[in-house]
Amino acid sequence: MKFIQGGHRIIFFALFSIVAVIYLARLFFLQVVEDRYKISANSNVLRRITDYPSRGLIYDRNGKLMVYNEAVYDLMIVPKDVKNIDTTDFCKLIGITIEDFSKKFQKAKIYSPYKASIFEKQLSAQTYASFQEKLYKFNGFYCQPRTIRKYPDAIAAHLLGYLGEVDEKVVERNQYYQMGDYIGISGVEQSYEKELRGRRGVRYALVDVFNREKGKFEEGRYDTISVAGENLSLTLDAELQLYAEQLMQNKLGSVVAIEPSTGEILAMVNGPTYDPNLLVGRVRSKNYVTLLKDTLKPLFNRAMQAYYPPGSTFKLTGALSALEENIISPGTSYAHVFTVGSKSVKCHPHPPIALEGSIQYSCNPYFCNVFRSFVESNKYGSSENGYRTWRKYVNSFGIGVKIGVDMPHELKGLVPSVEFYDKIYGKGRWKASTIYSLGIGQGELGITPLQMANITCIIANKGFYYTPHVVKKIGERKNDTRNLLEKHFCLVKPQTFNVVIDGMQRVVEAGTARNASLIKDSIVVCGKTGTAENPHGKDHSLFVCFAPRENPKIVIAVMVENSGFGATWAVPIASLMMEKYLLDTIKRPDVEKRMMEGNLLPDYYYRSLQLQQQKTDTAAIAKKDSLLVVQVNTSFGKSSSYNGKAKP
């Protein structure tokens, strides 16, 4: 019995000894072998500094720098270390009030008395230099370098996009980000965020009692190096983009230019636009609110998100679909009047014309009849089936579907379904004559300017398009992230396009767009004007075109809101852009002057600017209109607008 009891004691002692050895070994490992705990033990003399990577630069197709980085400094605070500082001197140095200081300090304490957090964001290099000289007076504060975006030419704001601070949802969704990080919010900055952002690093610095860095901790063995983001080369032509923005100043609308043989976007303009430099730095929040409240909606990307009735430019799509289905032939002609009940659609007086002439003169009755002939054709059995077939053709031109541009927030446009009309009129209670306005690009159709340009690319290429895109290269490699060189075919065969292209050539040489001709320079231009009815005001001016006819180099779609006939504003803007891009010269300075000086801003907005200017600057009253034009262009960049048909 005693032997058993003695055995228990031996076993108990042995177990106790083993546990003690394990604890001693672990303690030795933590204190001697595992150095990372030194950092925690020495945190009172160490500073952990995030090394933010340089965000990738952005260039245009010709190597012109469009976006670069500028150094700024976040002022960091560790609340428990803030003692006996001269608050007045501190506030004066960084440009805040005593009340601001109290609010920011309390916010930092609530976050953590012991952890560093941002006290004031993005101090300029000048402010940082002044503050750094007196840093020893302000225990608990230090500066952490980072960069902000700068835009030397202040163009292409919607295409380039802007950055914003991440919120808790982003941090929860993506573990890479931490509170205080910045992320692309729109444009290229958003869609290529992963390539542009790079990878952050961390460094540990020794700090003396005067709050000054004294060097690296352990010779930097615990530091991690940041990796800069990749540079992007855009498809954009910066000179063409700038020129298009100048032509569109003080106008509402959009211009999209594409190289049809590649799908590369050469220019994408929302007019008027805004200066992208307004949304960087410490003034970003204030400027964003002002832009957001602007009645003309300058942050709205109408090139990809505004739905417009395409007007007569849509007649090309209808004609091609009907030709392919053998509903009409090139020689088909109709009466000059289309009548439904008591309503009549008439055409300009001219001899009977076939398809080419109807495109040349933009004859509305002709294309109303084409639409009715298609939808009510006996080959489909019913109007519903005819309309479904017609809609399938329209969808194949990239209308009513997303075409996959490499930018966020693309909308697909609107081509109503059979179910849509069944709901409005009742099943079996509508036919082509009920919705005939679709045949001339009116009614419920909604198309974005980007889609208008893409349709024209399909015509220029005789049946296919490449996905429109804005990024040509990522670093030194081709942008192959989205199968951009894959051809997308519509339902119309190549040979069917010839008669429609002939008609488009006649539009420019002897039709509704004669002032777009570059025939003197041996460049054949093909185009189609449009005047889209607008129930909310004056009609919209449209023009789509491509040039040269053979091996086309550029496609352009222009939409100028509330400006009347297509030939009045859209045609001159497009033709000047073609001169600029294809000839590298402007041979019609008088037309250029008229386009650049034309002011088509809504009267209500113009009057509100006048009242605001009179209240804030009595000296401006005598200058009147000239000063107001300057204000539109400079006060918040170049404002934009909101069209009643658009979907914000």
C-alpha cells in the first residue's frame, strides 16, 4: 500500500516537472528566440509607420502623362502621449480651429488612447515642412507620408475617376484594406484598382523623448517594403480629348470617339465636365458636396449612363435588320406619308426614293413603313413574333445589353420587350402601327452615347465590333484582362452593309450633313444626322460618323442636348474632331470659333449663376455675360447637366 502511494507521488512529481519544463522552454523562446515580442515590449520607444505604395501613373496612348502622384502627409496622433502642448500654436500651424482640435482629439481617444490614428489628413508639403520644425513641441503627434492624385491637364474626369476613403463595408469585404486607406470610386481608378494600388509596407522607427525619429529598429529587419502600383497606358488621345472638351464647353451632352479596328476609345467627353483636381486633397469633401448639389449634375457620366432617344441615327439599324430578313431590298420605296388613324408622318418633298435616298434625306415615313413591314410580316405569324425578331436584331447591335466596356457603372440602354407592351396595351391589343415611332428612333427607346458610337463601329466594320475599352497596356504588357480582341458579330452579314454605307456617304456629300465633308482632303466621310424629340424641352442634336470609308480610323458619336437639328451643332463638332485627328489641322477656324463660343446652357441655370454672382461680387455686375461664362468654366471645373430622359 505504501509502495502504491509512493508511486503516485513519483508520477505526480514527474508530471509537475514536465509542465514546468514546458513553461520554461516557452518563456525562453518568447524572450530570447522570438524577437517579434521585443517590438511589443519596446512599443514605448518604437513607432510603427505604414509605408503607402506609390499608386500607378496613367498615360495616354502617346505617352503623355495624365495622372501622377504628389506627396502629402497624414498627421497621426497617439492620445495618451499628448501632454502640455500649445494648442493655439498647433492649430495655427495646420490651419484648424480650437473647436476642431477638441473634436478630433476626442474622436481619436474614443478610437483608442494607445493606438495611432489619423488626426488631420493630407497636409501639403509646405504645411508639413513648417510643422516638422516644431514637432518636438507636440508629443503624441507625428506625420506619415502618402500621396494624392494630380491631373496636369484637368481633362477626362469621368473616364479617369477619383479616389475616396474606404468604409467599414469595404474593409469587411476585402482584408487588404484598412480604415484610412483610399480606393478607386469611379472610372479607371475603380475598374483597375487592383493593378493601380500596389502593396503597402510597414517600417519600425526608433523615437527619442523629443518625438524625433532616430533611425530604424533592429536595422530594419522587421520592415516590409511597399510595392508600387502598375502604370496604365490608356487608349485615349489626350489632345483629341482636350479638343472635344473645348468644343463642348457651355453645352450639355456627350461625345464618344472610337477606333473601330480595335475598339480603343479615343475620347469620351461629358459636357460640360469638372476639373478632377477638385476631388483630391483636404478640399475634396467640400468640393464633392458642391458638385453633388449642382443642378446640372456634373458627376453624372452621361456617356455611359444617360438614355437618349437615338432619333434618325437609329434608322441605319432598322434598315440593316430589314435588309437581312429580306423585308426590303435596296430598291424598295414607299409613299412620302405614313398614316395611322388621324396621325400622319410626312417627308420632305422630293421624287420617289429607295433606301439610299431615304437615308440621305432622313425620310421618316420610309422608316416607319420599314418598321411596320418588318413587325407585321406574314413570315413571323404574329406582330409579337415579328417584334421579337426585330428586337433580337437590335440587341445584336449592342442596344439593350451591356457591351462590356472596362469601366464601372455601364448601363445597357432600353429596348422594350413584348411583355412591356402587353402590360401597357394588353396582350394581342397592339401592333407595329401602335409603336411605329420606334422605327425612327423615338418612343421608348433609350440608347447611351457609347452605344451610339459602338453601333457605328459595327457599320464601319461591316458586321462586328471589338469591346470598347480605355486601357491599352498594364505596365509593359498588353491589356489582356477582358478578351478585348475578341470579335462580337451582329446578325447582319457583311455584304448587307454596302447599300447603307452608300447612303451614309450621300448624307455627308449631298444630304443633311454636308458641312462634315472632308472630300477636298481625299477623305470620304460616312455619317447620319439625328434630331431626337425631347418632351422636356428643345430637341437634341445628334450625329454619328466614321472616316475614311475604307479602313476607317475613327468613329464619332455626338449628342448635344436641347440644341435643335443634328446639322446645327453635332455635325460641326464631329467634323472638327475628324479634322483634328485625321489631318492634325483645323481648316475652318470660323466654325471652330462658333462651336467653342456657343453657349447652350439652360436659361434657368444661367440666371441662377447671374444672381449668385451679383450677390457675391458687385464688381462683376458690369461684366455680365462674359464673367458668367468664365464662372461656368472655372468655378467648379466645367459643369455637367441632367437630362429628363437620363437615368442617374
